[in-house]
Amino acid sequence: MIKHIAIKNFKGINSLEITPKKFNVLVGRNNTGKTSILEAISVCTNPNLIKDLLMYKYGPFFINYSSDKASIKIDTDDNKVKKLNLRNPTPEQILNLLKNDLNELSIKKDNVYVDIGRYIDVEKIIKVLDKDSIYEASLDSIAVLVNYSDHPVILTAERYNDLLIDTLSKLYDTYISKNEKNSATGKSNSNRMEFRDRLNMLRYRYPLTRNDSFIIDKKDNVTFINDTLLSAEFFHKSQKLALQVENIIKKDNIIPNLKRFDFYSIVLDTEEGDQEIPVESMGDGFKSLVHILIKLYDNEGDIIVIEEPENYMHPGYIRELIHYIISIANNSHVQLFITTHSQDFLYTLISDDALPEKDIEFLKKELLILQFSKWKDDIILSNLDYNDAVSDMEDLLLDLRGI
């Protein structure tokens, strides 16, 4: 379990330290750093997730605009330390990476690339590349140092891929101009068109083997739930997991007269007989609840982070979800970090009559509400335990409304 987090210059966070509990809820207005905390925990625990975030949306925005590097340090209760350092690679590092990638691609068995290396000097091509493109590729990439390593792993994104494709295109154009003997017949142009079409599939046809992955312990993995709608990937989950979800739905009467649930359909016991309904046709609130339940019960790590689990949900679903989350946390070593903008979610947590007594006792011991606000560029963090939150309930709820 995480006992301390120190973050410097990661995204919009200049400097922040947190001493979490087992059940942590992050509240505050937009753009105050809540999601950045979830992402910092996730990438420090499992650096492989950086690749997903890099390709998904962030690019150069991992590092705060006021600095040229970022760091995340996590201390755990078993006296382990996880440290992650991030910075943009230098243009020289991008060039070295490009050379290595081109050398690897040059030995692939494909008739489009046959004999290019025999006629073309890769070094000469690289020397005349546009320096601005190389610099932009460096800004779009991240050099990652895990723990106390001296050897960074460079993770690239769209601009580097464009640079690689453009360089290969230049190599081929040079090859064609030197060796195409029958350009008058139009073969040169057709070959160029064929080659460029195939370049678009280059990284998919020939994945580069350079080491851009990080080895992590399975138990150290993190489950990051930031898209709560049930997606197609879950239709292939095991029947055992479906039965767990079915039992929850039946126990709490979430869907009256439920006879059977799987990831494709639900079956209702009606007066007219069994009625089968595709899961895809159910409401977003139900699908969101099922998705989160699946992630919770299918989790293999010790840390779960959830971004705004209340999305699409009726208050009744929110109450049931909180109960399930507490049950999992109370009966396992799982530690939770959850962001919310929902008054219903927060009120359910700190109201004496919304949850079973066992859940309330757990929250009195393990709940930490992290209230985020901002003054100029500085994030201000207030820590509230269960009793503090009850006392400040009105102010907390007003803050969630943006008042």
C-alpha cells in the first residue's frame, strides 16, 4: 500500500506531497490536479502506461511548462521506493534512435526495401534532415528513468513516427532517382506511390524490437478506470466473472426479476416467459455500473484508481457502487484513489444513514478526502478524515457545485 507520494513538475503540478489512506477520494473544481494525481500514481507504479497516455492525448504535456523535467516518488508500507523521472530527449538522442530504427528496418524482408541499403548512405540522408522536425520529435517524446537507473528509455509519439516515415521516403526517393532506368514509362511514380502507401503500415507490419518496455511485478500493477461505459472487450470475459456480477445484481435487486446475466445479454423472468435483452441496449448507467464491477473484481494489483465513477449513474446505482467498493477494500489489500464531481457520491460517503454500519466503521478509519483548489499556479490541498468531512459537509458540497 502507498504510504507517501511526492510529485514535482508533473503536468500542472509544481510540487505536491500526499500521505494517503486506504480509501482516498479526490474532490475539487476542474483543472486543480485531481486527474494528474491518478495518472502520476499509475505511471509511477506501472511505467508502461506512459505509452498509452503518450499516444492517447498528452505528447509533451507530461512535464510542467515551468520546468524541463518531472519526478514522481512513491513510498510503500513494505519499505519499497518507486521513482520515475521524466524529461524530453535531446535532438541528438532522437537522431540516434532514428539511426537504430532505420538500421533495423533495412534488414526486413520486403521487396519494397530490397537493395536500398546497398545504394544509399543513411548517414548522409540523416545529416540533411530538417532540424525543426527533429526538435519537434524530441518535444513529442519522453525519456523515462525508472527508479535509479542511468539509462533512459525513450518513448516516441506521432511526430517521431512522422519523422521516421519522412526519412524512409527520402531514402527511397534517392534510391529511385539513382536506379530507376525506365522513368519515362511512369514506373518511377507508380513505385513511389506504392511505397508511400506501404509506409503508412510500416510500424504495424514491422514492430520495432528496441527495448521500450518496463518490467514490473504483477502485484504492483495498477487498475486505472477512466472510461466507465461497458466496451466490447468485456464481452469476452469469463463466465465465472459474469456469475459474480449476476449475484450482485440479484442480491441488491438492481434489475427486478433477473434470471441470468452474461456479457452479451440479460434474461428476465416475466409472466410471458423468459425475455432476453442485449446488454448493449441497456442504459448507460447500468453499463457503467457493470463495467466498474468487472474491473474491480477482475483486478490483479494492489491499487485501483477510478476517475469520476458516478458518470451516467442514478443516485441508487452510486450508493450500490460505493458499497461494493468499500466491501472490496475492506476485505483485501486493495488501495483506492477516486475522483468525483458528484454531490450524491460524496453525500453517500459521509452521511450516517446512506450505508450499512459496517461500511461507515470502515470509512471512519480509512477514508481520506483530498480537497483540491488552486491559487494562481499553485495547487492547495486540504486533507479531511471522515469526521472532518462530516463537519465540513456543507462547504464540500458547495465546492462540488462550483460555488
